[in-house]
Amino acid sequence: VAMLNKDIHISFRSFDPLYVLLLLFAVFVQSSSEELIDRAYLYQVLKKGYRNRWVAILGNAVIFALLHGFNPGVTLLSLANIFVTGVLLSLLVSYYDSLWCAFGVHTGWNFTQSILLGLPNSGLVVPYSIFELDTASASNSFAYHVAFGIEGTILSTLVLAIACIVIYRLAGRYGKEEIDVWKR
């Protein structure tokens, strides 16, 4: 959407399959580490301590947002979006019995933004990407934030909120109940 709105322009930089696979692995380790802290540990501790799924979902989402609070270019909107991302990932774990799903979604999100498209990911820019962002022509809008990336936008808020609602509604429709990943 940011490209269609002419907020950003990206062009092909290079593609080294071995390097891309190594970076995919590195992004997986980084993203999964955050998920292990927030969803595998903190979510379960909060759920067990308060015996309430929503305290656990919202509590670990707050911590997830705070972990990103010192990233370059952070704004209140970007922190709100990181919070909603934490809610989304918690819903995946809660309703779909899958830490792996959260690992994959988080990895896919980070890898697509930073390594594939060359955009800032939570304000962080990596030195290698398949496509390259023309930073000189990038501009802030509803679909792109120059310093933080797409996570710092109103469009991101809308997409993340819709995703949370869809997961919540689908879980209820198909009778999915909350699970405890430690009891398996």
C-alpha cells in the first residue's frame, strides 16, 4: 500500500540464496527468542497466576511493547501497534495450541520487512536486503513511517486489529478453547 501510495520506492538490490537462508535462520532465532520470553513463559506465568486469559494476553502484550520501547524512531502509535501485535501472537498461542505458529508469524513478519523488502522493522534497519528502500524519497503517511517502518502507521493498526478480531471470531466459531502449552 505504501508503494501504491508512492510513500516508498524499492528496487532490487541482490539475491544470494545462502546468505538469505542464513539470515532467515538468524531472524527465526531472534523472533522465536522474543516469543519464548513473551508467549511461552510470561503468558503462561500470568495465566497461571491470575487464572484469566485476558490478563495474560494483555499483560504480555504490554511487556512485548515495552521491549520495543527504546527502538529507533519509536512513537506512541508504533508502541500501540507492537502491543496489538503482542495480542495477536498471544491469541494464536491461546486458541491454536501453537508456539510454532507464533514463531512463524513473527519470523515471517520480521523477515519480509527487513530482509526481503529492506524496510525498517520496528525502527531497525539491517545492512543486507533483497530489495532496497530509496530512503531519500520515502515519506510519512497512513501506510509508512520513515523512522519506524510500516509498524508505525494507522494502516498497520487497522490490519492488526482486524487480524485479532478474525482469530478471536474463528476460534469461537470452531469451538477452540484456550490451551496450556505446558500441559502437553
